[in-house]
Amino acid sequence: MQLGLIGFPVGHSLSPAMHQAALRAAGLEGSYRALETPPPLLQARLEEVRRAFAGVNVTIPHKESVLEYLDELSPEAAAIGAVNTIVCQQGRLIGYNTDALGFISGLEEAGIAYRNKKALVLGAGGAARAVAYALKQEGVHVAVYNRTTERARALCAAMGLHLVTEPLLETAVRSCDLLVNTTSVGLNDPTRSPLPPGLLPRAGVVVDIIYHPQTTRLLLEAQQAGLVTLGGLPMLVWQGARAFELWTGVKPDVRVMYAAAQAGLGHTPSA
């Protein structure tokens, strides 16, 4: 069974270690590889997947652009407008989105209350679409802010969300119950934050779906302000677990996936 991850870049992804560990623990033969795929090579890569793979994950920058090359979409993927998991069935490519379920599973695991709250999502890409969709499905009032307003406006129009523009950002941040960063600001750079210094919610929870570093500048500042925080590792693991089940029909051992991901980050897994 050939599995993999298509994106650009993918060299530092934790998914190969995580899924290889899950395959071993489940007693399944197979491999999961990082498949570096620059945008001009996306179509050719998907033809390779069609011929030789049981399925792949999809990451930045392909979660939205991949849609035009697929044969079918799950209802969630169609509603979200982004795909992070592809299953190959008899040569047909079927797109799914497990990011939405992965995000909610991470909140549930951490015991974070979110239903009927006010959420502000930073970003308007594929991950933002999944997070916003997941929260709205759970009765959350969702607002979206993005540096490129047109992208945020399109997302809000598609899903019936509230648009936050630059002049209203401070008020929106301070008054939200749940702040979620889905942008790449802070990825591999603990000095950067998607928000201006000192701007944080007055109370509530701050989530950053970045997992490297595990504590981003946004999360560190939120912790110092006494807010509840959650990093990106739970979403990564839980979306991966759902993808694994779609490919194999087997529920993976999530503890094994966590341990492999933490080892990949250079941390000794806790017992």
C-alpha cells in the first residue's frame, strides 16, 4: 500500500513518521512518503497517485487547487471547498476533508468549550475554510480576518460568516471567545505573530494550528496573558487518524501517532 503527502514544501512534515508508525502498529504493510510537488507538477503527480497509490494527504499550497483534478468530493470537502485527503478507488480520485473533524477532535480532547461561542479565524486558505466550516456546524458564531480582504470576503460569502476588516480587527480580537490562527505566520519562526504586539482576546482560548514550533509567539503571549492555549499537534494527529481510516478501513492507535509526531519534533513522548 503506497501512501503519501503532496505539497510544497513537505520536507519537514511529521506525517511520514506518524503514518509509518500507525501502519506498523496496525500490522499493515505499506509506506508513506513525502512527495514534494511544486504547483506546475500537481496534475502529473495526481496521475501518478491515480496509477500507483491507495491515497495521499494534501497540504499547502494545493488544498484548493487540487479540486479540479478529482473525480468526486465528499459532502464535507465540497462544502468546505478544500481537500486534505485523497482516496484512490479503482483509479478514481475521491477528495475528503479531515481537517474539520481533526480540529474539533483536538478541541474535544483538550476539554475546550466552543459551542455557541464567538470565534475569530485568522486566515482564508484551505485550513481556514475547514476550521470555519467545522465551527459553524457546531453552532459557533464565526468571523474571519485575512490580510487580503477579498479572500476573506469570498470565504464569508460562501459560508455565511462575518467579515472582519482591518479597522475592526482590534475590537474583533478583544471580544472573541475563541481565536484561531490558520495562517503560516509563525511557522518555523518563534519571533513572528499574526497579530500586533499586545493584541489578544480579553478572555477565552487561543488556538494556533501551527505545530512547529509547538509554542508559537502567539501562544506564548496568550499564555503570559493567562489565556487557555492549544497548539497544532492535536489537529495534525486527529486529521491524520481519520485519513488513515479512510485509506485502510482500520482505526489507528492515536497514541502511537502522537508519539511519532512528538519524536519528530525532538521531544521524548510522555508515557
